[in-house]
Amino acid sequence: MEPIRSSDLLSRYAESTVWLARYMERIENLARVLDVTETFVRTGTGRDGWASVVQINADDEPFRARHAVADAASVTEFYVLDTGHGNSIASIVNMARENARTLRPLISTEMWTHINVFHNWIRRLGPNDVRPSHLSALCARVKQECQTHYGITEGTFYRDQGWYFYMIGKYLERADQITRLVDIKYHTLLPEEAGIGSEVDVSQWSAVLRAAAGYHAFRRTMPRVLRPKDVAGFLLLNNAFPRSLALTLRQVYWAVGQLRTDYGLRRSGMILERLDELRASLLDQTIEQIIVRGLHEFLDWVQLELRQIQEGIASAFWPPPPELVLPEQAVDGGASTLAQSQGGMSQTMGSMTQTLGGMTQSLGGPRSSGNTQDQS
């Protein structure tokens, strides 16, 4: 096999590496949210129920186009099996596999084999597998498969530019997911004053922490009290929790910095400046100050910044698709020649669109700052 040059890595593989990481992270996060929601709705402590899953992913419009009511059956079918919905586990696993196929020269046989096994298992799932009585086991398996992928990647992915792009994708997705979770849950779960500290209130906020895989880590820092603002502060500002906004931004900054210092990718300067500004906004405020000034507005601003960072990475590190130029019209039979060329081009473009699908999309796919659908 010929060695892969740095220029080839950037132009051919950087985008797919970022999106492979993002998709795998997104799948695990979705499984966590579905699992926790099912548990708390079943036990009667889930006040906002299944509708919150749709809200977190900003999928209100496509969901309403398919389903009249947000209940266990409709939401789990929509987010697990619906291949016509770009943010379902079935669709995301397929997109992850297509990116892995592009990366076949870079990734290990173990990585490629595992993604194929995962993909084939998801393809075989049917309505019976997502019934409420089976959902917890299904989500546990999905989380296990994602964590197996992370372990194989950690143990086999070569530490060159590709590794840093993988880290960028992984932690950008975590930053996006944690801001969604806090934004939706903080305001929908705030109880009346009489309910603060009640058994239901504590259970709800425990569910938020479990959805972020942070319950035990939070209890290490605050073993006795569980208050909404403390949960929000932990998920946004804690510098030791692997899924907090503060730590994920630090990891993205580190990975972009490594590309700049180790590989001379100077086009990253503006990205690092924007990350610096975003990180400084977290360091300069307490969670109390953020809440007083407007938590939703702050998280909307963070989402806009994350989108700009993703777009900056795209413009700096991988080129746009080449423009397709129509062949010059032939002198004889020019009209038919041009029509044939355009017909062939349409087929080519259709194939490209189907293949690239979700690879060239904006940050996080399902949500923009205005909570609108933004995914292929």
C-alpha cells in the first residue's frame, strides 16, 4: 500500500473522519436519551415524557409529518427504525458505515469489521425489537456497540492527522448534544417552588444526569444535594466531566492546536480564536450568572458558535465538491449531445447526493439556532 501523504489525508479523508466520530457519538447519545426516557415514563416520574426526546433533537416538524402523538411506540419507531428520518439510529449507523468505507485505507480491519457487524444488526431490527418491554435491552446493546467502537478506535487508530480529526468530530458532537440536553430539560423540568427537592424532582434531574452518563460523577462532587442549577452547572462548566461543555471545548481546542503545531495547518487560526472566545465565556461566568442573564439565550449563542466552528473547520481543511462543467456543445448534433451530457450529469449528481447524504451538513445535523431541521 502506498503511504498516504498529508495533502491526500486532508482532501480525501478529513471530512469522513470527523463525521464518522460525530455519528457514532450521536448514536450513543440517542440511545441514552431513549433508555432514560422509557424508564422514567414507565415508573410514572417522567413528567414531559416522550415529547422531550423530539424537542431535544429539534425534530418537531418531521415527527409531526409522520405521527400524530409522541408516545413510546411512535418516538421509538421514529428514532430507531425509520430509515426515512435522517436522525434515526438506522440512518445514522448507515451514514457512519459509509464514512468508514471511505476511510478504509486509514482504519484497522477491526474497526471496519465492528462497524459492519453493528450495521447489520441494526438492519435486522423490527417493530417487535423496539417495544417498551424490549427497549432498555436494545439501548444497552447500542451503547455497548458504540463503546466497543471507541475502544477499538483508541487501540488501533494511527496517531496522525486522522486521529486529531476524529477527536474534533467526537468532541464537537458531545458539545452539541450536551447543550441541547441542558437547554430543553432545564426549562421543562423546573418545578413549582413547592416541588423543589421532592422525590419526583430529584428523580427527574437524576434522569438528566444519567442521559449524559454523568450521575455518578455528579454525586462525587455533590453527594447530598441535587438542585437544577447545580446539574446545569456540572454539565456545562465542570472541567473534569468528559461530556461537559467546558471539557469538550478544551478537547476540540487541543486537537485543532495539534494540527496547527505538529502538521503546520495554519488555516486553523480563526478556528482557535473562536474556540478561545467560547471557552472564555464559560470561564468568566458562574452558572448563577448564566441563568440570570438567560440560559436559553446563552445556549443558543453557544450553538451558533459551534456551527461557525464546524463550518470553519470544513472550509479550512477540506475543499468543496468540484464544480461540474458542461462539455462544449458539438458542432454536429450538438443539441442531442448536450442533452445526453446533461442526462448523464443528472445521474451522476443523483448518485453523489445519495452517497454523500449526511456528510456535508451543518453542525449536529438536526438543529440550528432556531430549532429547525437542518439535515439531509
